[in-house]
Amino acid sequence: MTEPTLEPLPRVRHRDIVRRGLRGECPNCGQAKLFRSLLKIHHRCPHCGMTLERGDGYYLGPLCINYGIVVFGYVAPLLLTGFSDWVSLKLALALALSGALLLPLLLYRISWSLWLMIYYFCLPDELHANRPEDSDDLQFEEEQRR
């Protein structure tokens, strides 16, 4: 398989980043989906070649988003209803445990998409399409920055 070349793209605006993030598309070109299978993200976008997995620690963003949604949006409210006797404590614990095991898998793709959307919304100049062509101090690929 040949490596895709990084072609000049039109400048990406904030609303494009949000739209692409909500659709699960590449934040740079919007032409390809982020995932190659159910739980495997493309290392590089198959269309424009932008690196999606940028290295060690980059997965912590989606992990925090996923954890926050599951714990604060599902497990904690369930436990509060169980401890306040709105539902039985055993039922609340069973639902919380099953949700704590299943929801992270269901939210994995969404959390990656949200993470890339937030990251590039805050740092839009990190997108290849938003870099000037004559910029030599901001290399697009992380391996080339060293």
C-alpha cells in the first residue's frame, strides 16, 4: 500500500472541525472515517495522510472523555438513586456495574471523535490544511519534528 501524499487543502474553519468531529470524519480533509474497524482508529487518514494517532499519551484525551461520560453521566447518578432508595441498591449496583463495563466500548468511537474535535478546535493551526506552505518550523508529521 502506498502512503497518501499530503496535498494542499482549503483552510479548515472551526465550524468544519465541529461538523467533522460530530460525523466521525478526518478533521483535516473530512473525506474519510476515523476508524478502520470497530475499535481500531486509522494511524493516518487514508485520504489525506494526516496522522490521527500522534504517539504516546495521545489516547489519554479520549480515555478521559469516555471515563467522564460513563462515571458522571451514568454510574454516579445510578448509585445516587440506589443510595437514596429511589430504586433498590442491588439493582442500582447491578446496572452501574454492567454500564461501567459496556458503555466504554460503546462510547469508544465517539470519545475519539470528540477528542480530535476538541484538540483541533483549540489548535486549528495543527491541521495540515491550516499550515502555510512555506512553513518549515512547523513540520506536519510528528516524526519530522525531531
